[in-house]
Amino acid sequence: MKNLVLYIHGKNGSAEESEHYKKFFPKSEVVGFDYKSQNAWDAKKEFQNFFDSFCENYQSVKIIANSIGAFFVMHALSDKKIDEAFFISPIVNLEKLIADMMTWANVTENELHDKKEIATDFGENLSWKYLCYVRENPIKWSVPTHILYGEKDNLTSLETMKDFAEKIGATLTVMNGGEHFFHTAEQMKFLDNWLENL
């Protein structure tokens, strides 16, 4: 099969989630990428190495990516030959998300600079290195892209998502009452309808 759909999971997700998407792409091989990276600089190497070794045998490559997985894709694979991308609740402005998490944790930029890393009550470690890295490496993405966004996404505001979609010329579909993590029966039905009608 010469057509590939590569699925990239979000945090705490798995490559096995790719099974859900096979029915939408019957003429393509649908494969989940079981990456190990936890940050953008490691992801850049891991994603590029995987893409160069695995995807070069296919005529067409499309990507489905979730949450931070979508950010890793845009950061690592922006110069690769990708025909189309489908992003579900993508993280599109990691600098803003880190700043928001600092606000939630009541941590100032000076504190983070001094301590370098700070654990939070909500399970995320704030990192000065990561904040500097995303500032120095802005996203540049020109692949034709479709975005699915939940109205009640607690990580990215609708305004941020709209700005990003407009900037890259992506289609944006918003599920009223939807969350960052699409998982309920109603949310998955909405997701399936979104894919079927693109």
C-alpha cells in the first residue's frame, strides 16, 4: 500500500488508538507512532528519524495528531512531505500554555528562571529551559490542515485556536460543549462525523 496515515497520540495516549481511524482511510495503511519523547527537542530528533526511515516508502503521507502530539508534529516535521494533517485538540501555542500554567501555579518568570524547574499541584513540571526553547523555536507550519476543537478545552482558548487556524489557513471545527480530551460517546461521534465530512 502506497498511502500512509500516521497517527500521533497525545500525552498518556498510545499508538493503539490508531485502530479507531482505519475505517476512515480504507485505501491507506494506518499506523500509530509509539514515540517516547517528553519534550520538543527530543521529539524533533525522534520524529524526524522515524519519518525519514519509515515514511519514505509511501507516495502519500497524511497525519492525525492529538494534543501535544500535534505540537511535536508541527515542530519536528514542518519541512517533510506531508499531504494533509488532521489535528484533534492541538497544542498550537506552547509558550502561552506554559505561561498559563505558571499563572495557575502562582509562579513568576523570575522564580522559574532562578529555580529552573518547579513541580505543580496539577502534575506538570514547569521548566525554564522549555519556556526558552519554545520562544526560540516558533512553529512554522504550511501543510493543509483541519482542526477539531472542543469549546471547553481547558488548555487552549478558542481565540488562540482561531488565530492559529487563520494564520496557517486551516479549517476549524468547534464542538459545543466539547473538551480537550475527546473520549465520551457523544464526543467520539462528533469526531467521527468530522472526519467523514472533510
